[in-house]
Amino acid sequence: MLAEEDDRRRYEVREPILIKTPDGASVTVLTLLPKQRQAKLPALLGFTIYANAAWSALDMRLTAAHGYAAVVGYSRGKGLSPDTPVPYEHDGADADAVIEWIARQPWSDGRVGMYGGSYNGFTQWAAAKHRPAALKALMPSVTVAPGIDVPMEGGVNFDFVYSWVPYTTDGKDLDQAHYDDNAHWNGLYRRWYESGKPFRALDELNGRPNPVFQRWLDHPDYDAYWQAMIPYGKEFAAIDIPVLTTTGYYDGGQIGALHYIQQHQRYNPHAEHYLLIGPWDHVGAQRKARPVVNGYAIDEVAKQDIGRVIRYQWFDYVFRGAPKPALLADRVNYQVMGTNAWKHAPTVAAMSQGSRRFYLANDGKALRLADRPSTRASNLTVDLARRDDLPPEDAPPPADVDGRNGLIFTSDPLPAGTEISGLFSGRLEVVTNKRDFDLRVTLYEKKADGSVMQLSWYLARASYIGNRSKRQLLTPGRPTRLAFTNGRTTSRLFEPGSRLVVTVSINKDEGSPVNMGSGKPVSDESVADAGAPLTLRWLPGSYLDIPVTVNAASGVAKAGAPTP
């Protein structure tokens, strides 16, 4: 009651309304205005499928407290809308309609900025694809890029989106209780894996249809279905408004966030687009940084509050001529883990002064990351039909390097002052007995005391590594070259005596469909398609290029300071 009284004293609270979209659908709009205003205001819009009145009120109150008109729009079918909710497909056009509505309001000065993370980051780019005249700035965080990182990454589908669909589409708000039933969902995914049934059979095992999920499985390529949702190719060239992207080294959505800035810089080299990235996870990179992430206690300068502090510094810079946030000293601004310092570069590629090539070497005694190729291949066999190989349900995460279904390569101790910053890439040469497989490459720092720290990872279906829009099957028994650049970046100053460890493994667990390598659509494959165990011969010329700078620590200059 006290909060409601305070809201009535400080803000003009508008009742939720429905506005029409050009195709005749309806979307819900919520508005909160500061009462003490002497002029028309710029508006900050969050457009979301997460229809939760309490969450929306918190965001709008914070925005109005900073002197902006606060607006939240819900995806069609949510809130008051009588339509059917459909994730991703209509949000760009619907957000465009909301922006045009805002610009016509008597309290609006005609300028709109958009903010928000994950799905709410996607909606910003979806709106920008339509180029609404009133849209003047974006601040997308941990941003989803449909078809790029969700519901699949590198062509590999994820099952966590299976539960997300009913969570967001089963009602006018959110089905939070069912979504939070981890025992149900984890049990479902485990039963599916152990059954050996096709990935599409999740509906059968769950006892109810999930048509949105099935439609996604019908589009394994990055095809026109996905391309219609966000800017594609040269469409980025027309986006000429300021953008601040935030993400984290441990954010599952980092691939999407980097996709947008890299494509924007590629097609519009003069774009005012900034990246802020640190040792944050999916929550910390859009709200307030967690002090410990994946067991790593982050540096003091990484303890930033993005949702409550940097967001409004950014929009004050764009709309009010305030100083730019101090951390944004260049287009790419990244915190080097282990240095308590920030660094800055014009592009993601410029985060490192160069790279060091490590060959996947087999000297007959051990698998090593070496400066020169060996003469022996490194062989791996994985029984794709086996389904009794999951860890116990209550097993803790691995404390050491996770080498399941893979090979582990280890370097000699790296020179003092070694910093790895940027995107790693590779050229892997392989001979396999299958037409396809799902590859995972993971980087770790192994410290002198034996403890490990995961740094980055790459996941892709071999048949999509060359072109995510067209599957290209392998020829069994013939050498294949897989050249890739990772979509995730990292930045870490290695401790003295640390080694680089790399696992090259097959993605086989309950989190994704198991690629049997038959050449059929992977979501339709079952254990009946497994055939003989998968064999891989990683040939001696296989290597990774790691973005390495040596003796970087002595010259690192601190930038910015931790926010309270």
C-alpha cells in the first residue's frame, strides 16, 4: 500500500491499454510518467514476452524516477491481448507499432530508446529491422539472436527451450510454477535421452503437443524463417542509431550479442555501437554483476550495475548530452580477468595483439598442445547408441576438465604475463566414418595448483560449420577440413605456471539431440540410426589459433571504477 501511495504521489500511472498493429492484432501497453515534468519527454521502452505486472512495474518505476516516460509493451497474445502468443515471429512489427504510438502521444518528445536483456534484447533488433523514425537508441543486453544462438547454436538444438515455450505462451502472463518444476523438466530430458527416441518425441514423452518447438525443428538451417526476425546482411547498414551492447564471458547469450555488433560493424563501419563485456553470466550482464561466477571471484572493477546505473548513464548520454559512461573508452570494452582492470579496442578482433598456434599433437605418450604438428593422428571412438552414460542426477559439476566423449590436449606452462583475449579459431582436419557429428571445443586454464577455470567454448554441427544456412554432409572415410572462428570471446591473464587445456569432444548428452551421423534430419534420428560407433581421426595438421598477448600485465591501464 505504501508503495502504491508513493507511486500515485510521484507518478502518473496510466491504465494498461491495447493498441492495434497494422495487421489487425493487439498488443498491451503500460505507461508510467513522472508527475514533475515541465516538458515533453523521451521515452524508454521495454518490449517483452515476459508479461509479469510486478516486473514491469519495477522497471517502469526506475525509468520514471530518472525522468523518462516509462513504457512497457507485451508481445501479442500477452496481457490484455486476445491474440495467440507466438515467440519471435511478430515482435519486430509489433514493437514498431508501439514506437509509432509513443511518438504520437502528447507527453512524448518524439524520441524513443529501447532497453532490456535476453528476449528483450532481441525485440530491440527486431524493431530496428523496421527502422521506426522515432527509435533513437538501443541498449540490448545478453541478446538472443533467433536461429543463431537459440533455439540452436551452430546447428545444434537445445532442449531447454522446450519448457520455455509453454512458460511464455500458455497464458496471458507466465506459467512460472510449471517452468520452475525442475524435477519434471530434467526428468523429461533424461527419459528422452535414455529412451533413444528422436528429439521430436519430446511431445510424446511429455504427453502434450508443443507446436512452436516442432516448427523450430522444421527449420534446422538459418533460413528465411529466421532471417525475417532480425536484421540480416545489408539491413545492418541502415541502422544508424547509437547502440550499447552488454554481455558476459559466461553468458549463454554471448554469441547472439556478438553477432549483432560484428554484423553492425561489418555493414556500417562508422556505427556508434559499443560493447561492454566482463566476467558476467546471463543475469549479471543485464542487471547487477554477481560477485562469484562459476567459482571465480570477479575483480572489483567488474562489479558493475548495468540495469540500474549504466543503463541510465547511457540514455542520459544519448538524450540529454551527459558524458558518455566512463567505461566506454572505445567500441569494445572488456575486463581482463585477474588484472582488476579494463581494456579497450576498436573491434573484437583487436582485443589481442596476435595469436599463437597450437597443434593438436600426439607424441605417442600424451596429447599435447604443441608449436609443431606431430606425425600421429589422435583417435576418438564414441558409442552413439549407448544411453546409460549420464552422470547421476545429483552429481556435482566436474571439478576438473570435463573430457567425456572427447580428447584432452595440454600445453606446457605458458610464459609469465600471458593474456588470452578475443575469439579463438581453428582448422581441424578429420577422417570419420559418419556423415556428420556435433563438435564441442572447450578452453581451460589449468593452474599450477591443479585447479581449472573454464574460459570459453565452441559448439557446432560439423555439417553447418562452413555455412549455417545450408547443411553440407561429410563423406565418410575422406579427410575433411573444418575451419571455424568461435562466437564467444573471453579475456584472462593467466596465473604464473598455468597451462592451457583444450578438450575436443562430441556433444552427446540430454541437453541436445544426439547426432547419429546418418545424414537424416538430426531431430528425426533415433538409436536405430546409430550403426557402428562414431570414429574420428584428428589428423596431425589440426590446430587452434589462440588470441595471446604476452607480458601484457605490466602495461594494463585501469579504466573506470566499480559502481556502488
